[in-house]
Amino acid sequence: MQGKVENIIPGLFRTEYGKILATLCSRFSQVEFEVLEDMLSDTFLKAMQVWPHKGVPENPRAWLYTVSKNAVLTYLRSRKATDIPQYLAEDVQETDFIKAEMNDSQLKMIFAVCSTDIGDKAKIALALNVLCGFSPQEIAAALVTERDTVYKTLQRSKAALKDSLVLSEYTCTAKNIDVVLHILYLLFNEGYCTTVSDAGVKHELCFEAMQLLYFLLQYDGNKNNKSNGLMALMCYQVSRIDARLKDDRQLLYYKQDVSLWNGELIKKGDYYLQKCIDNTCTDRYTIEAAIAYWHAHPEVDSGKWDYVLKLYNLLTPVNQSPVVVLNYVYAYSKVYDNKSALKLLYASEVIKDNYYHTLAGVLLKEDNPQEAIKCFQAALVTAQNKQVIEGYINEILFD
């Protein structure tokens, strides 16, 4: 049982910590944020101590919420608080805990974080940490920065939060929508292309990001078409999620079983993308969704890479991240040739990390397989997820 619990707790921490913390903040607005954080962390430690001996509860989320809630109530009683709602003071397990309430509280907590007087990167780091369960190492990888920098940023950002958070005071505004969407985008990407684990796709993070975005789309005041573009992108990406893994190994795009793709999610992606196109949106999420459209519709292959390259030409001015630059080079190779694309790659100022070396290997493997293997081996040195790279090497050696 001990081994089983050790596997269960980290996953619960990632998927439930943010929901429960946000709900505690919503229900106990009179309690300092740091106190609620500490009590919830103590609850997870208690689970590590109790569950190996008594077994994992039938409803782990309800157990975690109830224990942390009771700890807060004990804290309030010790301070002789008189404003404890009666329904919260009842000593019962809330097994009928409403998931919609948790997601609503979590989304409002993101709004609250985005309303603090700190920089956008600090807001993103704080939200990923306290609401999504990201470690400083994971945040550093997602934001392409140093772990120590993230640690210091989190310390300063938490100090900027009010001692008490009244979540009902916060909502989504035109001022903070871009930061909110970026947080959900990074949460989704961490699940789709995890930066830490070698286990591949973490489905629960993808679906959690989609669920929060769906809640965001339901807000009457949210008329921002960027949200529709991001939802389209997520739908297209998740539609292929079951086909990306076989025997616990990731499959390259062109080796996936198309019959495993989720047609309903692809249709939903088409629906949300059409809403953006109807409003002539050209934001980064809509452009990325349009690129994903071509990968989700292999039956529409005529001129695919020409369109994709044009879309990357639109994307690079609004998103000059290393990943976008590398994807542009790859699209260029499909329209023109590998040698020309290699020249672009070598001339770029992209940091020579595992993604850079992997793309170099892909562009070299037809004309210079031995040099390609060297590139893939260089990529393996720093890559967290090695399966795809190993797949490329095996293609050269055994296919």
C-alpha cells in the first residue's frame, strides 16, 4: 500500500491542490492566505502518514478538503472567531462536494492573482505554483528561466497577495485576460509536453486547463475571441492524445493510428476556430489553432505545408519563442528542402538546447545519418523526455 500511496499523492497534489486552496480562500476569506496554504500542505502530509495504514479513501478529494477545512475551523475557534458559517462548522465529510464550485473558485483565484500589483511573469509563476501545483523547476522550464529566479519571484509574489482574499471581488477584465489565458496555455502545455517527467502526456493537466477555459468562456463579460482560439488549439491537440502513446512510448505524428483520433474533439476545434475566423482574429492562439487544424485534418493535404509556413510567418512577429522559431524552420524544410532549412537553423539565435539538436538531427538524417545520430545524442543529454529522440535514433539504426 505504501508504494501505491506514494504514486497517488503526487498526482492528487497536482490536480487537487489548486482547487482546494482556491475553495478554502473562497469560503474562509477572513483567514490569511499563507495560513490556508500551510494547512492544506499539512493535510497532504497527513495523507502520506495515514493512507498507507488505513487505505486510500473512496473519495480522496473529499477527504483532503474535509481535513483541511476542519483544520481551518479549529484555527478559527482557537482565535475565538465568531463569523464561522454554521454549515461550515458542521463536522461532516463533504462527499457531495460540487466540482463546478471548485473550478469556479480556482478561476476566480487566477483572476485575483492577475489583479495583484506585480509583473506579468510573476503573476504567471504565482498562479502556476499556488493553483496548478507547479514546482519552481517546472515553472522555470515553462518560462525558460532559472529555478533560483523563479524561487525568488514566488517569494516576492506571495508577499504581494493580500492577507485575506475575497474572491468574489475579482473577475476577468480586458486588462488581465491575456495573463489568464497564458496561464491556462502553460498549464495545458505542461500536460501535453511535460517538462519534468519522462512519463509523457499528463492527461489530467490538459483536461483541467480545458475545463477552466470552458468556465472562462461562460463568463458573460468575456467576449475575447482569443479564448475561442485557445480552446480550438486545445481541442485539436487533445484529439490526438490517445494516439501519441503506445506501450508507454510516445509515437511520432506520422506513426500515429489516425483511427484513434477523437473526431468529436476535432469538430469542436473546428467550431471554436470558425468563431475566430468569422471575427478575423490574428492573435497567437488563433494562429496556432489554425496550424493545428492542418495537422488534425490529414485528409486535406493539398498545399498543407505552404499554408502552415504562411501561418508561421504570421505567428513569429507575435510569438518569437524558440519553439516557434524551430517549428518555422521545420515547416520551411517541408516547403523547400532540408539543406536550406539547416542554413536557417544555423543562422538563428535560438539557444542550442535539446530541441535545437533534435531538429538538426531530423534535417540531417536523410543525407547524413551519422551526423544526425550525433545531434540526437547531444539532445539526449539535456532532454527530460527522451522517448521521441530515441525513436529517431532507432529509425536510423533499424528501419
